[in-house]
Amino acid sequence: MHLLRNARGMRVAIDAHDASVRAWWAPDRYGRLADVLGAAPSAAHASTGWRCDPPDDGCLLLRLAQDGLSVRLAYRLDDDGSLHLDCAATADAVSRFALAAPRFNLQGGRAAVGDHVLRLAADRYRPWSGGCAGDAALDVAGSAFDFRQPAPLASRLAWPALAQSAGFRHDFYWTGSGQLREAARVADPASGRVLRFSSTQDSCHLYSDARCFSLLAQGVQLQPGQVKRFQLAYRLGVQDIDAFDISEPVSMMSNK
């Protein structure tokens, strides 16, 4: 386990075994630190056996060479609260590569995340198919999956289309890729913490259950000799919830 630190007192723990983010201590609106990660991160086909260099000035470099797959992954924690991931992968044979996604609970501890307010700049969605080709992506307009205007997770899970679901397991798509840009923002009214998710990809996977949520980069499929690069950034800060233009009421659910 390796720790990255910044000038704001944040600490991020990276597990060198599978290159996952295991803990992230961040302040709330009152400056109180808490670990904002929930259950252990997960990823379909996540790779283990990484090698890493010792952290240097807020940066950690990890390398993976396994079954013809070669990956270089750099983590950097900035003083503005941004955790950057810069990944480059190549392969000698047809391969698939995916990172483990940190699962967040912005209140810290085991509080419910139903009141977490999500804005997601995606105009299409489809149920997760485990990385396999599934049905064509559908338009989010008029559905429970339209988060282009911020809405609490719990309010959308109460819609008929999701009434029997314990949470989200869906892929979301937007137009444009190549430049690192903000794709999603999640705010917790209780703590004031806000998470911003940026990506150079044109899609992400949204996972949620009662206690945590994650925004996961899509896995990449590699052909022999092909090189693929992508960047992600998770930025943690604080914000007045009134400044977040919420399209539906926050229910202030009990944290059972």
C-alpha cells in the first residue's frame, strides 16, 4: 500500500497489488477528514501483479507486464484535490484491460448514498452487459436515466423502471472523446463534499448500491501491437448544495 498526500491534508492509499484506490481521506465543509471510499473497489477482469516505483512528489508509477499485455499507469494527487490517472496499454495478442473503480461514499463511514445528487452529461444509456455487446444504447430523455440535470440517486431509483432494482448497473455515453473533460459530478448535501469525474473516453459505467457508488472507465479492447491511452481524474472538494441546480427534491433519507 502506498500513500499519496497533498497540501490540503488529503491522503490517498493505492494498492500496488491491483493498482486500485483503497482509501481517500478528504475534508468536509467543516474541515473534518474522513475516508470517503465505501466497499472494496471492483473491476471485471482487473489485473494483479503490478510493479511500482516509490511515490515521488505526489506521483506513483505502476507497471504491468502479463500474458503479452503491457500497461503503464501513473497516479498523481494535486493540491486542488484531483487524483489523476494516466494510462497507456499495449498487447502482443488480443487482450482486454480494465481498471478497478473506487467506490465512494461522500459522507464517509456506512451512511446511505441515496441523497447523493448526480449530474451526468450523458445522452444515451444501456444496462450493463458485463463488457459484452448488448442492446443498442437508448436515449436518456424522459427516462429515469436522464441525469443531465442533477437529481438524487434515490429519487430516480423510485421510478417504475428501476423500482425493483437495488441500484444502478448501467453504461452511459456522451458525444466526444480525446480531451479530458468533466463528465459527471456527485454532491453530498450532508457533508458538502463534491466529486467531479473527468475522462478522455466517451462513456462510463455507473454502479450504485445502498452504501456506495462508482464511476468507472470502460475497459479497453486491444489488438496485437495496438497502443491505447486514456486519462481519468477524480476531484474532491466542497460546495454549498444550494449552488447545485437540483432538478428533484433531496429527501434527506435516514442513514440506516
